[in-house]
Amino acid sequence: MKIGSDIVKVYKDVHIWVGIVCGLMLFIAFYAGAITIFEKPLERWATPPSTLSPPPPLEDAEKLLAAVLAAHPQAAQRYSIVVNPVPDQPARVIWSERGARPRQQIEYGASFAADGSLQVEKLRKAQAAQMVDRMHQFVGLPLPDGIARYIMGAVALAYAVALLSGLIVLLPTLVTDVFALRIGKNIKRMWLDAHNALGIFSLPFHLVIALTSVVFAFHDPFYDSQAKALYGGQINWGEHEEAPTGSAPLPASQLLQQANAQLPGFEVYRFGFQRNRDGQLEASIVGLDVRRGARGRTYMQTHLDPFTGTIDTHDLPGHMDGWSESVNAFFALHFGSYGGNPVRWLYVLMGLAGAALFYTGNLLWVESRRRKQRGAATVEQKRSVRVLAVLTVGVALGCVAGLSTSIAAAKWLPSRVDDLMFWHEAIYYVVFFAAVGWALLRGAARSAGELLWLCALTTLLIPLSSLAGVWGIGGTWNHAGSAAIDLTALAAVPVLLLLARHSRRRMREGRADSVWSADMLPTVHATAKGALQSAD
């Protein structure tokens, strides 16, 4: 395909500068996003075991609920009956109360002790998975959600522009370049081949992620504008005009029977109940149909009449109208919540490949602006080149080390602190900014290998923390059957060590005029240097 060189140059400039401005934030979003694909296993791995007695049978849930409401009447405002308790939801009856911080919700669970008395426990639900998801959603920015969300949306929009402009740049040489991976002394060519291959083969995935991220970020302004333009200021979401009424809700066991009859193949996780502003009881059903793509990462949810057991299916995939199904498909495509574990693992690999795409893009920019040696003279690279190289190393590896450290801390924090999310985020940012500072202090060449060693060590802390839990060291614990997280982290350690080894080799043996060489010296003209030596 023939495209004018002037057009290619314009799109190349757009691609380069959009990538440079947004690349490091997108690295964080994609690396953290790859981890969030298995949010539920991570949440269970990181949640400490409950001290409650085993939950009573589902048929006794109403008896337990009555005891909870007698002792804690505030629980009537919002509570859940769990069908199959799991480590992160270990109680049959769970309710939430407001915490000290704005929008903070504290969860409590209840069971019956051996003597029949009521047991109540403040649930120490893990925040590690939520912290990783926050880094993914807000591209690692330590800003209020309302501000970070719009910045993320702008970055995602720019990211879509970079994808399309990069495709236009590559079109003239698509056939010859896309299948080439030329490994040799020409480092710039090697990184360009890798960057192009990653971009082309994952282009549909990246376009979906970019467009859905824009919608997620500007969700409220889009709907506000739509409401004003098309619906007279208020969108009707199909909510119930009247809340369901009755003398008493059906027992949870009967609600489960009704759900199984109305939704074959739908696995019910829990029933949620809450009082609306008029004091009327409303209910919802939460579960998953693995045959359908879910709007959430790990669950589906819709309304339920607690007095009759009738389920409002219009919010469930497979029961929606055409428009709602298309909107649901966008969510499922973004979260990878379809196709089971094979698709999830594919999304993990695509997320890591996306992070590599932005990393190699920065390396290309650095290499393309390298001032090369001429004769015996040495050169000093431009400040912009050195700064980007340092930030690329510090931000990318600081993100990896920060997330690994914060995840590993999930085994140690619950027995020591109350505000788990605050401490998870604090640990991440301390490690992250320390890594960036270290890269600034040591330079890109030296810090790359050193920070990769740090990434390997912090990632190794994840299975070591579980091992400490086997022995009960320092209040840690370990759940049976939660080895998948530990094995995945353990598999990443030798990869990081191998990258550290290659970084150190590049630092020692690479060209002296490169920012990746420890031997790079300030610019000194050869004759001036010789004159100084003669004077000595």
C-alpha cells in the first residue's frame, strides 16, 4: 500500500509523542490489569481465615438472621445471605456498616457457636486485589478518584490515537516488517521489530481496551448528555416503579429453588437485601453463568422480588435486549469475563504484552535519539534522552516491585493494622517512588539491573509469605488449595533474574555512547583530552 512520505511523517510524529506522553501510565495500567484478571483467586489468597464457627445450613439462615437483627438492628439496612461461603465471604449472614472514612464500609459476619450463642466477627476481607485494580483503573496516579478517572480517560483516548497512527505508519511496509524479528547488533531495529509485531498482532485487543476505557472514564458525562438530549433530563433505567411488598421475604432456601428453576445454569453466590428510602425491602441475586460474558469481572447481578422469588432477568446476559447485550459485550471484552480460564490466561498474556509494547516504544525513542561515537571521541546523550531512559526504568520496574511488595504484605497486615487499603496503597507508593528515586540517582544503566533484582526479590516474597503462613510466623496464614498465586509468582522470579542478567551484561559490554552503558562519559573532544593528559 502506497502512502505519501509526508503523511507517514505526520502520523509517525503523532504516534511517537502520544506514546511518549502516555506510555508509562499505560504500562502501569496494563501490568496491573493483567494481575486483575484473576482478581477472585488473589482475593481469596489474601483474605485471612475466619474465626467463626462453620456456617449453619442454608435452611437455618433465617434463624441466624433473626439473631443478628436482634443484637445488631442496624444490619437490617443492608445484609446478604451467602449460599456457598468461601474464604473471602466465610459467613452465612454478612452485613455492612459505615466506617469512619467517607464511603468506607465495614463488613461483619455471623454464625452460631457450639453452644448455640451468636458469634459476630469483623471480616478482614483482603484489599490487595482492590489495590491492584485501583492502580489499573487510575493508571497508578495518587490522586482523588474523580480526577484520576478523567486523566485515565484522556490517556485512553490518546492511546487509541497512537494505535491508529502507528498502524498508518506501518502500512507501507506491513508485509515485509510485521513478520520480521531481526536480532543482532542493530538494537534499534530489533526493538522496532518487536514493537511492531506486538502492536499488529494485538491490535484488536488494544482497540477494544482503549475504547472501553474511554467509556468507563467518561461514563457519567456521556449519560448526563444523553439524558438531556434524548430523555428530557432523566434516563429511565427500567427500575421498578414500585418496590416489592409482602408480609415476610421467602426463606433463602426457597429463593434458591426459585432461582434454579428460573435460571438454569446460573450459579447463585448470594442474595442481597436492603431497605430503600421508604423503608421497603428490596433484594438482588448475585451469581455467575459461565456460558455468558459477565458485565463484572467475576459476577452477574439483577433484581429479585424477595416475597415471591420472581427474578427480573433484564439485567442478565442472555435475557437482555439487543442494545443492552451490545453494551454488556463491551464490558465482557474489557474484563475477559467470558470463555473461562483459557480466555483469562490469554488476557494475562495480552496484558503483559501490552506493557511490553509501551516499554519497547520508549526504548525505541531513546535509541533513535542516541548520539553515536565518532572516532575516539565519547559523547554525552541529551538530557531528554537520559531522563526518559531513567523514568522508563524507574516507573516500569517501580510498578512491578511495588505491586509485588503490596501483595506479599497481604499475609502480614490484617493482624497488625485496621485500614488495610491505606496500608496496601502506602506500601505500593513507597516502593514505587523509592524505585524512581533510585533510578534517578544511579542512572538508567546501573539501576535497570538493580531494580530487576528488587522486582525478583519482592515477587519471591509472595510465596515466601505463604510459606511463613504454613508455619504461622508473625500472624500469617495459608489457605489450602491457594497455591496458584504462589506458583505464578514463583515462575516470574527466574524471568526477572534473567532480565537482570541481560541488563547487567548490556551495561558492561554495550556501546559506551549509549545511556544503557555504565561507561558513558561526558562529551570530551579527543584532542582536548590528549592536551590535558600531556599537561599532566
